Amino acid sequence: MMDVSGNHPRSTMRALGVHTAWIGLSLALATETAMAQFRPLRFDDDFKAQHEACAEDRRAGCWKNLPVGAHARLSVGGDLRWRYEYAENPRYGLVPQDAWGVLMQRHSAFANLSLGEHWRGFAQLASSRANGRAGGPSPVDENRLDPTNLFVEWRSAMEGQDGVGVRAGIQELQFGSGRGIDAREGPNVRRSFDAVRLHVSSGAWRVDAFAAAPRLSRPGSFDDARSQTQALRGVYATRNGGATSWDVYVLHFEDTVSRYVQGVSHERRWSLGARAFGGRHGWDWNWESLVQGGRFGDDDIRAWSLATDTGYTFDDVVGRPRLALLVAVASGDSDPDDDRLGTLNPLYPRGNYFGDEATLGPRNFFNIHPALALQVGPRVRMSASLDFFWRYSTRDGVYSPNGMLISPVGDSRARYVATIASVGATWAPAPGWSSSAVVAYARPGAFLRETGADDALSLISLTVQYRF
């Protein structure tokens, strides 16, 4: 006898038992965990500071920076996340309607073993499951069990000090604000790479050089694999200090089966970019621009983008409201029949690039996006935004966050794509815990309606996460 999802009851109960045991063990460890700051990439956590915070709280035990030998220290931790989302007319009616929404869970556990002052190994296993998707789980919905990080690292100096380091193995990569290379926190399955990474720190500067290939996420256990068609290499430098900090970078991307409106061919693309970010006297800013060149088969690549996020926080007003204006543009292809490709390739950007509805990606667009954030309590923050979205080129299509075409050009010459309104709230009830709720409404513009995506999209999402 099978259940409604197609699984045998014994298999379902066995899987549930495994997940329950894992969660129970994780929560047991979490009760003794120091509540110092957790980083987006957990191998960047300051385990020594977490151990010291744990000692100050006079806890019975601590699971960070534990001595396990004469010159070895062990840190253990993880993440637990549950997310429910319901979308009416997902992807503007182009994909099947879910009956009751989708319930997703993502759990991970890691161990960091430091040997002496120079060597360490880091291993992190993650399990992502999804139930309720009408068309079945997507590649970013489900991955039963696979390593997201499994690497060794050598460093010439202690963490936080100037020096040189080399890291090799499976690892998450994230640079800047995630517009180009991100670990993809929003979707249920995070992104990992097979990579070798060299990093150098000196004063206000940090420079990273790396060679990487993305790992293909597959739904089973220990079945992910290195991509045989894509590769990424680059140098990324950051200078922190003063009111404004800077990132500068150069990247080379290669895909042997790249797909655009212009066709399918071998893509070799260079990206040269810079980001300025900082704040002063209530103002904050995060501006980034890049230009791209290279070859798409026998055709030239000429693409570019500019993304700005400028805000002002009223510190003397109740709730410290922050008003912001985000304006961005990314080039599209002006003629699919010529010998030049003008579509921007954002490479490996964050999954929910424009919001939780995660339908539109940063190619061939320009948008105007006013936003408001308000601290309504010590642990509660609310936000609201309105996003107006157009095509940059009317000869190019509209793309999803993963780079696939949502709507081809067809005969439409309309420019307006969609209006997206959203309201959200985040609540941190206790150290380590966080939760969020988002309600979004997206009304298709002329282009989507003329190409068959003519249903308004509504979304509600609820997320609870525990980090330890």
C-alpha cells in the first residue's frame, strides 16, 4: 500500500524516524551551544568566541572549540529550517497548481577539526526534503543527503590574523552581496562547488583566487556530482575601511552547453566588476557594476549591469524606519540573429534575487524597487516593498533565477513584465532562533500576458530556523 505521495508507509516512517532522531540530537547539542554570532557560511564562524561566550554563561558543556587531543580542537553545530509556502498560480500560471502548498525542511550538521595552528578539516552534511509540489520536487527543492562542505585547509596564521590560506574540496562560495556568486540560502537546497581557493589577508585587504566547478544537485543520497559542462575561475579583492568599502573582481565562466534566445552553444565569458558599499550619517549604500565580454560559439559577448541599493535610516524616529530605493538594470540581447550576444549572465546569484516569490532572474531587465523597513519591537522587524519590472531589450525574453527562459520573445514587443508587492516580518524569539513570514502579490504586465503567462501570482511563505 502506498501513501498519497507515492511512498511506502514503512519507508515513510523509517525516514521520519531518522529525521526525528537527527533533530532530537541536534536540539540536544543546541541547548549547550554558545550563542555567539553565526555566519552565513558556517565554516566562517568564530568557534573560539562561541566557546568563550559559552563559558561566560556557565553552561555545563560547550560544543565549540573543544580540546580532543594535545593539539586538536573540535567544533560541532548545524542548522534546522522548516518552510511552508503556498503559491496561487505559480510562475504566473505556467506550472501546475499545488493543492495545499509545499512543506520543505532542510537540516544540516557540521564538524570542524583544527589540528595545531595551521590545519583544519571541515565537513557538513545536509538533508533537504519537500512535499506537496504538484509537478514534483525541483532540483532546488530536494536532496536527501549530501555534503555541502567537505574540505581541508592550511593557514599560515591564526584565524583573524593577516596571512595566507589554501582550501581544497567541496565548499560553498559567497562573495559580496551575492549578486554574482552566492550559496543560495533562500531555496531549500544550497549551492556548493568543487573548488581550490587561495586567500590572502593584509591590513584592510583580502584577496581570494579560486578555480571551481558547481556541483549538480540530485535528489538521492550521496549522488551529487561535479558539473562536466561548467567551470568558474576568478580573483576577488575586498578593501574594508572608512565610510566606503570596495570590492573589485575579475571572473571567467565557461559553459559548453549554454542556452539563450540566440541558441545553444559553448560560452566563454569574462566579467570585470566593482562594488562600493558603506554608510555614514544615517545613509547606507551598496552599488555594483560589471561589464562582460567573451565568445558564445562564434559570436561576441558584450553585456553589462548596474545594481544600486541606497537607503536612509531615521535614527531619531520610533522604530528607526529605513527608506530605500533599489534601481537596477541588466543588458539583454538586441538581435538574436546577429553575431553578438548582449544578454547578461549573472553566473551563480542568490536564489530569491528579487523576493520570496523567486520567479524573475537578473537578465535582460531594469527595475525600480522602493522599500521600507521598520523595527516594531526588540526582536521584530517588518518590511514592505513594491517592484516595477521591465524588459531591457524587447528582442530578448524573460528569465528565471536559474537562467531558464520563463517566456520566449514570440511576437510581443511589450516591455513591461510585472508589478510585485510584498509585505514581510522577521522575529527572533530567542538566541539561535529566527522566523519570517512573507505575503507577496505579482501582477503580470503586458509582455507576460501576451506570451501566455496571464495569471496573477499570490504567495505566502512561513519560515522557522534554528542555528547552533
